[in-house]
Amino acid sequence: MEESLLEMGTMLMIAGMGTVFAFLTILVGAMSLMATVVSRLQPAAPADEVTHEEVAAIAAAIRRHRQS
């Protein structure tokens, strides 16, 4: 018994879509794993405190911008 072209095309489509689905699933898993590893290895972010020097520099930059 010979398979029809429609059956062969359907099987090829299912195989192709399954391959793409498997690849994307592996890719998402690998990216999630990388994000977890990087977040553990990354140093802690510094505190969000603004120093007096930074305030003075920003004020000077604004003052200079308004003068020009």
C-alpha cells in the first residue's frame, strides 16, 4: 500500500514542526539557565544613594545648559 502525497506532506510537516518546537524549548531552557547563572555571578548592585558630589555636578550641568 502506497502513501499518498497528502499523507507524506502531513508527516513531513509534523516532523518539521516537532523539530522546531524541540529546538525552541531547548533554547528557552538554556537561556533561563544562563540568566540564573549570570544573576548569581553578578556582583550586587550599589546602593541608590546620591552623593553630594553627584548633586553638585548635576546642578552645575543644569546651570551651564540654561546659560547657553
